[in-house]
Amino acid sequence: MLKGSFDYLGLNYYTGNYAAHILSRSGNISSTTDNMVRLSTEIKGVPIGKPTGVSIFFVYPKGLHDLLVYTKERYNNPTIYITENGMGDSKNGTIKQAIEDPLRVYFYNGHLQAVHQAIK
């Protein structure tokens, strides 16, 4: 990034992925093939985190922590705003379950702790 070219960074974070380099592109160049990376949410059948109601999103607070620390160290501690963070839930449970929503509590608790650790 060009030094002094921004006032702050806005980061959107929902989940993490494992990444592996691929040696050649497929025939069609697109935003998902041009980077020559294979993304995955599991290794040897073990998911990166706890599943959510959206099949491609997992609870992975460490990814947010690592992104914040990398950005802080790489770009000389810029002002960062987390502009989006959340999880989808496709389940239609009871009203009581929706109010208690333990998975969402788990999600936000983990992500807030990750932010707190990255600030230290």
C-alpha cells in the first residue's frame, strides 16, 4: 500500500481457509483462479473450525487474530475498523433456541477475544 494513501483500513471477516499453491491456472481466468491458490476449509477431513449454518463458513477466530496481527506488523500499525463480522445460520429452531443462540454467542465470544489478543 502506498504510504499515507489511506486514513484507515476496513476489514470484513467471516471465516478462514487453508491455502495451497497450485502450479498452473485452469483454462478460465477468474477471481478464484487468477491467484493460483487452492482454498479449502478442511485438512484430511478435519474442518478448520466449528460449522455454521452456511456450508462454506466455519467459526475460526484465529484467522481474524492472524489477519489483524499481520496487517498491524506489515503496514506499520494502521487504524483498522472491523466493518463486517458475523455468521449465517440457516436453522429454524424454536423461539427459545433463537433467543439463546449458543453458536452465535460462541462465535462472537471467540472473535472478540481474538481482537483483544491482537490489540495487545
